[in-house]
Amino acid sequence: MTNTYLNRGDGVGRAMKPHQQSTTAFYTLDGCYSGLLSEVFDALVSAEHGSSDEWQRLCEHPRIQERFRTQGIDEYDSRSMIQWDDPTILFTLTRMLDQDNLPIMLGEDKNRERFGRFPHPTGSTIQYVRENVRNVASKSNELYEDLVTHLDYLLTRCNSEKVGDERYMDGKAGLNIMGFLTSEEVKTLRSSLLGGGWTVAKDEPIDGGIRDAMRHLNALLLAAERHGAGLIHRMHA
């Protein structure tokens, strides 16, 4: 099951050469069917809390049924019938595919590779931006709040504070999901990046780092917008 959706076409293998794997993690933004992201995530959270209603409603969706069937799963009426862990379910059921049933690619190779491993202690472009943007005191903070809120959605939406444990960061086959955005949230994040409600921290550690990070992040967000896609933010340790 994992080979179809986890490892094909995302460029991670090309970017992570053997001598790099002992350095920082590699990160990707993967295009997903926006309408399913929150539904699948919420159904999984509810199932973990003992409720099956959202899961059963989810399984009435034709695309969900088709995705299960293509993975050889015919019985999925209950969460307990699926042996996959939560990150595998979220990723496999929502990943956006092209007409050849391959994962869509967002942006150009240089955007994905630069976004994937940024010169930051964690290697994370999103974390670097989050740590080095500041509110413009003379203006309304709405744009800044939108920016940091949606960056946090990508960084922490699936963390232990939200789901109660680290299962999304400890998935099988190395599938580590940090967070996600719906297509509308992708638009909001991109608008806030281009707005004037924030400035670069005076003590930014890399000269021009925010400018470089924003350029590659914006390219990936724009590509997602053009596909009408939501995004899953993954870390490849």
C-alpha cells in the first residue's frame, strides 16, 4: 500500500542523498483534496475518542470508497477494521493524484528542494519563517495574525497538544505529518505572505533568509492554489 502514495513522485528520494541523511530532516508540502482533509482528520480524532459517527459518514464519500478499494480494502465501515495508522489513513485517503494516478507535483524542483531543507537547525523553512517574522506595530495585526496562525497550522496541527499523543509524528514507514491546510487556508496564508502586516526580525540569523524562504514557499502555495489543493506538511527524518 505505501509504495503507491507515500514514495512515488514526491522527489524526496532525489533530494536526500546518502551523505545528507545524517544532517537535518527534509520537508515537503504535498497536494491533497482539500474537502477531505478536515473530514478525514476529524473522523480519526472522533474515532480515537470512541465515536464512530463521523467515520461512518466519511466512508459514504465515493472518493474515500474508491481509494480504499484501490488499496485492496473492501471492509472499512469501522475504524477498527483498518490496520493502517492514522497518518497513513490521512495521507492515503487525501493525497491528490493526476490523471495517471500519480501524486501531483507542486512547484519546480528548485522550489521543493530549497523548501525541503533550509539552513536552519531543524531544516524547516516554515519554522525559520515563523521564528523570524514580526508584527508591524504601526498597522493592524490582522495580516500578521493570519500569517502566524496558518504557519502554526502547518507546524503543529497534528501534534500531541491537538491529538493527545505523537502518533502523527511517528507513523509507519517514516510517515511524519506535522500539519495541514485546506485550500481556503492556502489562499489565506499566501495572501498574508504578500501583505504588509509583518516585517523581518532585526536579528534574523541569515541575511536575506526570509526573502529566500518566502520565495520558495510562495511558489508552492501558488501551485497548490492553481490545483485547488490543500496541503499536508511532512517531515522526512
